[in-house]
Amino acid sequence: MSDIRWSDVAPTDWKYQKLKYVARFVGGGTPDKSTPEFWNGDIPWVSPKDMKADEIFDTEDHITVEGLQSSATNLVQPGAALIVVRSGILRHSIPVAINRVPAAINQDMRAIQPNETCDVRYLARLIIGFQAELLRLWSKAGATVESLEYDLVASTEIPVPPLAMQRRIVDFLDRETADIDALIAAKQLLLDLLAEKRRAIVAEAVMRGLNPAARLRPSGIDWLGDIPAHWEIERSRWLFTERDQRSETGEEEMLTVSHLTGVTPRSEKDVNMFEAESTTGYKLCFAGDLAINTLWAWMGAMGTARVDGIVSPAYNVYTPGSRLLPDYVDALVRIPVFAQEVTRYSKGVWSSRLRLYPEGFFETWWPVPPLAEQQEIVSHIATEAAKTDRLRTATEHSITLLKERRGALIAAAVTGQIDIPEAA
């Protein structure tokens, strides 16, 4: 694919150079996750999940010096433009951020370290402003997982105005985008509050019922506390049966199991994961079954299937008996306190490597309201969720519009389409 025609949008007297001539590229890697000595150290380790802001001062995960030295990752000094080069998010955007502290990066990242002719803030803004065009230019053709091709990135010609002009542009954008960023942050806070409200509604309904005047009694179960006196308590071994039926063809709908969305057809999601050459032998999972991602159950990766399909053979599938409605099961397993409870029955020497096997799951205790009351609870949750979903959709749309406005402003500024006085 040919380069962007910068001459159509940027001044002709600016310099234009291939990115590899104005910057150095650094790749990354992942230390062995089965070696505890490599993790929880003092070195920030950047992965795509950390790319949520324009600047990075810290990360979710940290590695040790031993982890750094044992793997393909590299320590990137402050002042590089970090970009995601392999992730499902590359279907629609290129996350970019500047590291303000020394940091290592994983294999799905690339650090771009500009030389003295290019201000890293200008480079980052250029990528943000033209990410749609750069995505088309940099994407690897025919890849099963969205990724950027290094040779295409490095060979892309970019505008390189005088350094003083670059700095005026980014200073201007810092001022002009501040209000937009504040609005986006406020709306994102609203989304977070809506999500918190939804979780609270679900937790109250599945653990206490809908009648605030109902007489309560101690359940004897720490995570449940007091429950309506007429509800029953039962171990899951008497409520579920394990399903271990296998696909003979692998042609059924592939289902993903996430802590964010529960059980969802893979075709409906942006996913970045290994895809097996054959799914023959994968576990059958029918509508109404409870599917649990064995490795990520401690994070809440479980839920009830809405459609028939297959899941990874490493997952576990359970069929609820006649005393539980599938929708009630889905609501209960998706609340954070239940994920905390199943962690008690998970096995593993490292908290982030815990696995929930059937023998552990069958030890968990469940509240069992009357079926009619379960139906009232799931109907109530659906009604309340519809209210918050309408507000969430409207808020997300307004955030999209603000981001488009921000992107257009950045694109115009970095290509000299906005007159920025020297004293500005």
C-alpha cells in the first residue's frame, strides 16, 4: 500500500522522512510466567491493557531484573512512543502512549524512540490524528490476529517540520484538547458509576431478593450473609451436573468466556487469542449451561450460555438442575463477591495462576430462592439493566463524537492546517 499523500494536507516546505530514519524501534517480550522470581518486581512492564492514557507512569504488572534479563523484553528509557502492534483493538484504533518512566514492554508492543529531529509528543500526536489511515497502511494482510507489520511502519514517510514548530504544535494541542479530555473523563466517570450501580442492583437482588420487608436469617455462609428466611442454601454439587460431551466435528459456534461479558459467541467479539487449527474435541456447551473459564474463574470469567456452541476443552461446563433458572445462575456468578468466593476453592501456588476445577466448584454454597421468585429477580434485573443501558449507550455515543472532534483537531494541527503563532 502506498504512503499517505502528506503533500495534500501538509505544507510542501516541511521535510518528509521515513520513520526508520528519524526513530529507533525496540521490541518486547514476556518473562516466564511460571517463574515467580521474574514477577512483582520494581520494573513496570507495559502490555496493551496499560494503554489507556497518553502517558504511562506505572503499569498493572511489574517484573524483576532477573525477569528482564531472562526474556526478550527490553528496558525502554523515558520518552518513547509506545504503540500496540498486536491486538484485537487494532481493528479500529492504534493505542499510543509516551512512557515517562523506564519500562519494559511485552511482545505485543513496540517502542519508537525518535532522534533529536523529532519531538516524541509530536510523533505520538501524528499517530493519533491519522490512526485510521495508518491502520490501513500498517496492517499485516491476511493475518488471523490483527497486527501491524514492522517493515510497513518503519518505511512510512512522515512529515517532520522544524523542531520549534513541532513543539508549538504540541503545546497548542495540549491547551486545546484539555477541555475535550475533561469532558471525556467526566463521561467515562458516568459510565463507571452506571456499571457500579448495575452491579449493586444485581448483587442486592440475587442475594437479598426484591422485598425489603422480608424477614432475614443468617445463612451461615460468609459471602452471603443474611438471606430471606424462606430461601434455601445448598452446595453446588446438589444443584449442578458436569457436562463433558465433546464435539465430533468442531463446526459448532465457538463461545468465549470472559469476566467482562460472560459467555459470548466469538463472532460477536473483538478478540486477540490463539485459534486452534481444529476445534474437534472441544466441549459442547448448550444454552442454559454454566461455562467457567478454569484459569480465569478467580476474575469472574464465567456465565450462562445463551446459545448452543463449544468451548475450550480446558474450560468446565455445568448443567443446572431443576431448582435453578439459568438466568438467575448467570446473574449470581457475575457478581464480584462470587468470584472472590470461588477463589477459596481454586488451586495454584500463585494468585494469578489459580484454577477452579470441578471438585472445587462443587464445594461452593448457593442461595436457592423459590423458582417464581428467581423469575421475578431476573425480570427485575433485566428492567433495571435496560434503563442503565440506554443511558450508557447515549453516553458512549457522546464520547465517540468528542473523540472524533479531538482527532480532527489533532490531525489538522500536526499537518500545519491551523495557524499557530510563535507566541501562542
